[in-house]
Amino acid sequence: MRRIGIVLLALIVSVFTFNENEIYKKDIRNRLVIQGIGIDMEEDGKYAVTIQAIDTNAQSASSSDDASQPPLKTFDVKGDTIYTAIKSVTELEGKLPLYSQNRIIILGKSITEENMDDVIDFFVRDVENSSSVCIAAAEKKASEILKAKNGEEYISARNIEIAINSSEYDGRIFRMQLFDLINRYNSSTKDFAIPLLSVVEKDKEKSVEIIGTALFNNTKYREKISKEETVSLNMLYDRINNSALSYDYEDGKKVSLNIIEAKTKRKVVLENGKPTFKIAIKLKADIAEINGGVSAKIELKEIDKISRAGENYIENDTEKLIYKMYNGYNSDAVGFGRLLYIYETDFFKQNEKNLDSVLQNSNYEVEVSLEIRRIGHEFVV
């Protein structure tokens, strides 16, 4: 009986201990609400992790704080692994890290120029990480991005996330989320693209800006493309909607279009034992502005000129980017290798070991159809 009593007592104690731990975890005051995680590599091989988190102590101390922009604080921690580095923040703050509210993961130059297997592995395995969190690269150090201040306030990870998510309306911005990165990482080439961030100072005010898109080959950084080139990348990804496009369509005349609808279809065929990738881009757009002395009333032949010039402009820019990616940067960030695997599996398996060379020597045919939907109020002839 005494032994049974001891066992029952041990069970009761363990239940209360378990409940106490669960209550502790659920109380937001006992959790470090992470908003941004930046990862750099030290010269000694240790991970240097910068954490931007909500300062729950400061928030609870004042009910007048703006809930939409909570006070933030940052932590610098180091470890042999990312997990041990982040876990060590508990010693500094006395709180358990909460990853589920994280807005962005930023990878420093010292990380992106090396193999990123361990970094990706951490974010895949930790169950609290949100699969929709945005991934970005820093032009220099990730810590500089998350510790940047405009005046006395940190530039929030939330605002950086909002800027990246504006890719839905701005084709010059590329977005990559964790689940998409993992899918591309698990592909044959491990090539992908993510937005590139930098701290910019103008008139003594600092901001974090998206300065382009970073291209990767086999998880290693290859090169940056400009925001203008990113428009073509988004078209290849079939991610262009509600975006602006400007180009010269005749000597001294420039037009700006508002893209309303866009659809990109890609397929691959083997021609004489060589892959030919066919990219068909269909666009519907409204004319937003015309410069160069064009009268309000636009003739149909003028609209036709604008359409044809736009098609040529998009085709040329897209072909230039494809050539850069496969012949200059050796990056299959678009995923043509995956397309080859799906539709020409036998050919892919036979050439998997020299896939880079195959993609470099493949044919790429871009065909663009641009329909001008509206040209203004009562201007149609």
C-alpha cells in the first residue's frame, strides 16, 4: 500500500508540474514574441542570431501604447547551432521564445554565400515555425537589418514583411515564403530566388528597402538582379497582377500601363534531342499615362503601336533575364529543371548530372500577347 501511495503521489506531482508548465507557456507575458530572426555566421563558425521581439514588459507597463506598433527590442545571441543560439535568449530575458508570430527570416551575406542546408533544416524541423513566414537576404549583415533604427525606434520586421507582401501589387518586388523555399530546396537543383534587403539612409533618416532579388544555385548566392528585372522574373513565375509597366513605344513617346490580368504558361518539348521551353505570357492592361505630345483622342493604330511595342519590350526583357540566369549566373531559380522532370522524365534522369549544362544550351521561346483594355474616359474612336 505504501508503494502505491508513493506512485500516486508522484503522478499527482507530475500532473501539477505539467499543468504549471503549460500555463506558463500559454501566458503571453512569459513568452518572447519573436517578430524577426536574422542569421549571420561568425569567423569561428558559430551562428550569430539577431532576434527582434515585442517588448511585452514595456507594452504592459503603459496602456497608452499604440497596439498597432508595439515597442520592440533586439537580442544578439550565438551558438554552435541556430537552435542553441535562439534558446540561449531565455537566459537573457527569462522567457521562452515564441516563433509562431515571426514575420520574417533574414539571411546575412555570410550565410547566403555558404551552404544553407543547416539553416533550412532548422526552420523545417521546428514545429512552431510558420510555413508562411517570408524569407529574405541581407546585402551585408542580417543583424544590420533587424537593428536598424529610424530615430529612436527600430524599423519593425512587420513593416519589412508588409513591403515584401506588396509584391501582390508591385511586380518589381519578389516574395518567397518558407513553404515555397522548402519545395524548391527539395527539387533537383535547389535553386531559388528571394528578395534582397539593405539599410538605406537619406536625409539622416534610415529605412530598410528591397533593392532587388537574390538568385541562388544549389542554395548558394549567385548574383543580384534589379527590381526592373524582377518584373520579368515574376512573369516567369506567373505572379504578375495589378502592376505597372512603362516603356518607350515610339521616338519621344512613353506609355505607362496598369496590368489588370496576367497569365503565364510554360511547357517543354524535345526537338532533335534538345529541350525547347515555350513561355506564353498573356496580359490585359489599361493605359495609365502617355507622355510625348499624344492627344487625348487616340487612334486605333496608335493603340496597336502601343500593344506591339509592349509585346516586344516584354519578350526582350524576359529573354535577356533567362539568358543571364542560365548562361551568366547558372541559376535555375525559375524551375525549368523541374518542368523537364515532370514532362520529360526519362530525358531528365539521363541528364540529371549535367543539368546545368543542359539548361544553358536549351532553347527558350517567349511569346507575349498584350491586350489594351481601356485607354481612358470616352477616348475610344
